[in-house]
Amino acid sequence: MVAYHRGRAHHAPRRQFPLHREYRIARRRRPKGASIPYAVSKAGLIHMTKLLAVSLAPAIRVNAVAPGLVDTPMTADWQAAQRLWRERSPMQRAALPDDIADIVAMLVASKYLTGEIILADGGLNLT
């Protein structure tokens, strides 16, 4: 693995970097979307969820749901997004509102989960 510090490459044995795989995966993914404010606010909500989970546990559990495309009247005209979900998502469709409600119900029913962000995109992130 190569780490960069102040413009210089430093070669280190793999064992010194226990998060090697995570680093490589994160490095391959490029930020998506055209809205910097949207992306920053989304990252802020994810971080806030985790911080609140630590701060309020064990009395209060804090989790979040991050849905992908949900089939609603607002998204009915989003033809490109609908096509993307049909063609690339392993579930081959957008979520229904009831799909997201089921996830929220599961989180509410759990007495143990906290600090989790449940990505509900029908597996699109895997493709």
C-alpha cells in the first residue's frame, strides 16, 4: 500500500494499515451528483446520526434511512431515474413507500440497533 504525506509516497507493510480494503474501496468511488450543498448536507446528517447515537445511548437509539428512488407522484416523471433502477438495480424497480415504511418499522421494533444508516436503494449501490 502507498500512503501520501506532503506530496511524498511512503510504502508501508499492509499490517500497518488495518483498513486497507476500506481505503481502496473508498478511493475507487467518486463523488456523484451535481449539488455540493446537497452532498454536504447529506454527509452532515449521516455524521450527526452517528454522533447522536453515541451521545444518547443507551436511553435513546438513533438511526437513519437513506432511500434511493421511491416511486411517488413526485418521481413519476423521472424517466431516466426510473430506467436506471429497472436496468441496473438488482431489485429492478424503485422502492415503494411501503418498502421504506417497513424499514422504518424494523428500526423502531429493534431494541438494539443504533447509529445505523440503512441504505435502501434496491441494491443499486452494488452495481
